[in-house]
Amino acid sequence: MTSRFSGWSLLLGGLSGQRRWSEQWRAAEPKRGYDAIIVGGGGHGLGAAYYLAKEHGIRNVAVLEKGWIGGGNTGRNTTIIRSNYLFAESSALYDHAVKLWETLSQELNYNVMYSPRGVLMLAHNVHDEQVAKRHIHANYANGVDNEWLTPQQAKEFCPPLNISSELRYPVLGGALQRRGGTARHDAVAWGYARAASALGVDIIENCEVTGLRRDSNGEISGVETTRGAIESRRVGVSAAGHSSVVLQMAGVRLPLESFPLQALVSEPVKPIIPCVVMSNTIHAYVSQSDKGELVIGASTDAYTSYTQRGALHVNLHTLEAVCELFPAFRRLRMLRNWGGIVDVTPDRSPIIAKTPVPGLYVNCGWGTGGFKATPGAGHLLAWTLARDAPHALNSAFTIERFRDGTLIDEAAAAAVNH
Ligand code: FAD
Ligand code: PYC
């Protein structure tokens, strides 16, 4: 496997340098029509285009991105990958993605820096411990790895962790998924873009979809964009944070709310934390990038918004929690912070499905937890769009479940409140 990386510009700081990488795919002008259009050039949308071309032979595909590829949540998240979800449908869905992560660099011939360093989710009270153990048992039954660590075992696994019983929220133990970890977020977008482009997919940046066209039968016939109208009988929408806005253009209402979610990084230091640590209870999650920065994530804001930045007090709350768990981090300076917009369903599980409009498909509602799903979501959206029918792994993740009450109510959907 080769890697084109010669340097690093991590996390949001990397976006300014991303033009250098865009040379690796063909910047395309929109054609009059395509066999399929994907709206949204994040990892999910680019992944869907790649799998359409690679696995379904549908190569006359355009990915339409209103900004630059990977500039949405794909380039703004804290890159935590895991599949330790409670329900059988969810753990199967997310584990499908984890399995794809394991060979993604080889698949794309692009180093996405997948690093299965282990994700440790802390318990701070009896309720946390019971919930964690319930997840461990459920995961075990579903063939997904997850194990309980005592406070001492947690400290051995993650030496800087403070397990003093004097803590406001003492560590009572934790659930460890060893196959969980991190990846280089925007490399995923670039890797899929390059591989899709090589198979003939057009990747069109600075092209916002402003309308969805339907013919006299009500079927999808194309899109309107800031670069003109484009025809297609199949449109997949993968516009995280804005999916309900786009679907509304075809008269489809989605049960989604959009919230800002923030993250921040410290100055770079030598390797200090060997794994990912998450605490749902005190709203902190932290890992270390290969460049040395501590990557820290906060909670969603309390109110819906499209501002792509969150409230300062949310970050301060997280930093207090991180410093309590890791006293050694107190002296670090924070380098930068940023926000993304995540869209959240009532049951915190995603939608990957056909819509009531023939030819229109949607992948959305991943909330605070869709980065880990990137290869799986792309793979399943492509399948659903190519066959006009869901794969067994996404057949439960419909829009209709909110009408029928067949919810997949995943409390494990994130380490953050939302
Ligand atoms: P995006 O990358 O957002 O792509 C959607 C694209 O659609 C965007 O580029 C956008 O510009 C484009 N678009 C929108 N409207 C239009 C339009 N009208 N026309 C054309 N294009 C349009 N998940 C995890 O699993 N682990 C984590 O640790 C994690 N941490 C997170 C931390 C933060 C701070 C944030 C914000 C999110 C985090 N997430 C995490 C969630 C994760 O980032 C998202 O669920 C995931 O990246 C969604 O990928 P995507 O490709 O669907 O979306
Ligand atoms: O889904 O693991 C997750 C996550 C961590 C931070 C945000 N989302």
C-alpha cells in the first residue's frame, strides 16, 4: 500500500491546505445528466459514489458538493470509531463499517490512518456501570468485542487516567472495545474521492443543490443547482446537518433536528494517551492525533442552529471534565476549536432508506456519531440506490419507523448529550 502523505495539517487546520490534495481527483464540470447523483461530498456521499461505481457498475455518477469535499462534518469530527451499540440492528450496522475500516487503506490505496487503539468508555456511578455491562453482554451475544475493566485495569490500559476515589465523578471502571479507535478524517474523503474519480465519477465542488425536480408522475427527474439544472432518475441525499432542508425540496418531511457540535485540539505533545477515552456522564472524550494534539470533543449545544460553531461554555465544561480525569493535561494550551452541524433523529439512529418519492434516497440522522459509519453508510446507500431496495443491514433504518413506532432507541449513539 502506498500513501501520498508527505506532511500533516490536522483536523480543521488541515482544511486550508486541502487544495493540494484536490489534484488527486478530477475536478469536473457538471454534465447535462447522470445515471445517479449524490448530494453532499462528505465521506458518506463520496463513499456511496465509490461503491456505486465499484460494486454496482454505475459509473456515470456525479457528487455535488456545495463547498469543498470533506469540509462538512467529515473534516470536523473527533474520528472515534467503534461498534459497541446496544441493539442488534445497530451493532450489526456499525460493525459492518468497522470491518470495512480494517482494510480501507488497502481498498482505496490511500492511507486513511485507521488506528484500532481501543475505545474505553468510563462508568462513574452504579447506573453507568449497569448500562455498560448491559452493552457488553449484548455486544457479546452479537459477536462484537467489548469487555469490562476495573479501575485498576483501566489505569493499566490508559496510564494518565485519574482513578482516585476523591474525584467528583470517580472512575468505577469502563467498557473497552479493543477494535475501536480512530482514523484520519479528511483522508477518508480524499481517498474515496480519488478512487471514485478513477472509476469515472464526477466530483463537482462549489455546486449547491437548490431544488429537486419531479416529473408528472412524481418521480425524481433531476436537481437544480447553483451551476444549473442536472438530470437524473436517481438521487441520493447525504447532506448531514441539512438533509431535511434538501428533502423538503421534494416535499418529504424528515424527523430531524440540527445542532452545533464542537471539538478542539491542544498544542502537540509527545505520545501521552494511548487510546480513546470517553465519558458520557461528564461529557468528555479525548484521544491523541498522530501529530500529537489532544483531540477533545464537547457536547451539542442545547438549541437547534445551523451556525457551525457552538457556545463557549460547552467547551469549558468539557475541559473541566477532561482535566479532572487527566490532571497532567491541565498545563496544555488549546490551539483551536470549531463546530459542525449534526442532524439528530428522535431515536438517535440513522436513516438509510428509500423515500416516498420514487428515485429519491436518503442517508441522514447520524447525529454525533456518523464518522465511524462512513464506509458502511456509503456502502449501504449505494446498495439501496442501485437496487431500489435496502440491504439487510439497513432494512430497519427507515423513515417509516417514526410513523410505525419501530424505533431503534440507541442511547449508545454518542458520548455526548443530544
Ligand atoms: P458531511 O461530511 O457533513 O457531508 C455532507 C456534505 O453535504 C457537506 O460537505 C455539505 O457541505 C454538503 N451539503 C449540504 N447541503 C448541500 C446542498 N444543498 N448541496 C450540496 N451539498 C450540500 N462521529 C463519529 O462517529 N465519531 C466521532 O468522534 C465524531 N465526533 C464528532 C465531532 C464533531 C465536532 C462533529 C461536528 C461531528 C462528530 N461526529 C462523530 C459525527 C460525524 O462527523 C458525522 O456523523 C459524519 O461525519 C457525517 O458524514 P457525512 O459524510 O454524512 O457528512
Ligand atoms: O460516536 O463515538 C462517537 C462520538 C464521540 C464523539 C462524538 N461522537
